[in-house]
Amino acid sequence: MKKLFLLAAAVFMGSPFLFAQKQSLFNGKNLEGWKVYGTEKWYVEDGNLVCESGPDKEYGYLATNQSFKNFELSVQFKQEANGNSGVFFHSSIEGTKITGWQAEVAPKGSHTGGIYESYGRGWLIQPSADKEQYLKEGQWNTMKVIVKGNSVTTILNGHEMIQLTDEKIGGANGQIALQIHSGGGIKVRWKNLSITTLD
């Protein structure tokens, strides 16, 4: 009876834990639910989502058709060749010009897990140098990006990388997007992309 009462109370108060919805963003077969921006390569191979530089060696993006405001995003990535990429949130894209915030994915020493604002303030926060050890180059990594109101947290392989409070982020909304950095020679594999809404 006590358990039933607590459950009913939680429903009545609109508990976010009961109404959080987890969904997979990648079906392991094709790019359904995503849109390609730019001329760089996005394809599925062996159940992985692969981003790879094309002949133009420019920026490229793969963005969700849906927008997300408050969420916990979980992705796994493996860097092959130059692994300079990133996970954007609250973003919008025209051509290959993106606005929003990027949780960095890059080679060791280049601030994976930090938050960068494109066409805005630039780096908002970078992980401390001692946290670079948590990136496993050439192996699968798991990164979580948690956005709730003004708060952003990134976690790499179980280690918190940054915590950020920013009102501009809290007032925004938009797509999730993966990036290929310009310059060529970049290849990153992704899998197990899922998101849990926290509204």
C-alpha cells in the first residue's frame, strides 16, 4: 500500500523520472532520422555510423531531424586517423554554418569533453589537463552530454570532464549534430547513440 501511495504521489507531482523518454538516434542500418549538411562522407558500415573527410576537406555535419532541449545524450565513438569531430546540441545549420554548442571530440590534448560555442564566444570551458588521460585513442569511448536548463555536464568513460552553467544555453533549443572538422584526413566511428529527454 505504501509503495502504491508513493507511486501515485510521484505521478501527481509530475515526476520527471517517470516521464523521461529514452530513444535510439541511430538504427545501425541507415541514416533515417538524420540530415547531411555539406559534402563530407556519412555512411553506415558494420553497424557503425562513420564520418569521413571527402575530397573537399571542408566542415560537414549530420544532424537529427528532431530538436531537443533538456536531455541526457549517450554516444560511443572510436577515432580512426585524425579524430577531430564533435557533438553539437541546441544547434541550427544553414549549409555548413552551424550555431550552437559543441561537446568536443578530438585527439588527445585537444580538450575532448570541453564546450565550444560556434560563431559566438568560442571556448566556454575546457577539461583540466589531467583529464586528457581518460580519452582512449583508437578504442571505443563512451561520452555522455547532460543538458538541463542552464547546466551542462560531460562525462567521458565514466569520468566527469566539465560542469558549466550558462544562461544562453538554457534559453536555446535545437538539433543534435555530429561534426567532421575541416582539413581532411578525418575518420570517426559512432554507435549506440541514444537520448533521454528530461523535460
